[in-house]
Amino acid sequence: MITQIQVKILKTIKTYIEKKGYSPSLDELKKEIPLKSKEDLNGHMKSLEKLGCIKKQQSLARSIIITDQGKSLLKLLSN
């Protein structure tokens, strides 16, 4: 099950990609998401990957992609 903070992360990624044309770095996400540490953000990102909402290539900067499943979820949440 997706949490509210994970929805916020997903929406933030979507908005960033729409504005800039590429995904945010973890540092940029951390500035927008009220979490205590980067490790907390990493945990939520891994959960979003396991849920099938995003894909991220390890050790490649700005490689976050919102999957079709993630896009469908965002669409459902916006209705």
C-alpha cells in the first residue's frame, strides 16, 4: 500500500519532470519532501520501486522514471 508521503514524492517527481524535462536528484527531492534524512527518502524510493510506480537505475544520476503504473495511480488520485 502506498503512503501519503510516497504519493507526495511521486507527485513531486512528476511535477519536476514536467517543468525541467528530466528527473530530480535525491538532494532536490529532499528539499521538497519533509523527511528527517536522505536515508528515509531512499527507503521511500525503494518502496515506490517495489510497488512498480517508479524505475531508477542505480549509480546513474537523474534516472527516475515514473512507470505506467505510477502514472495511472497519479491519475486516479487526481480524480
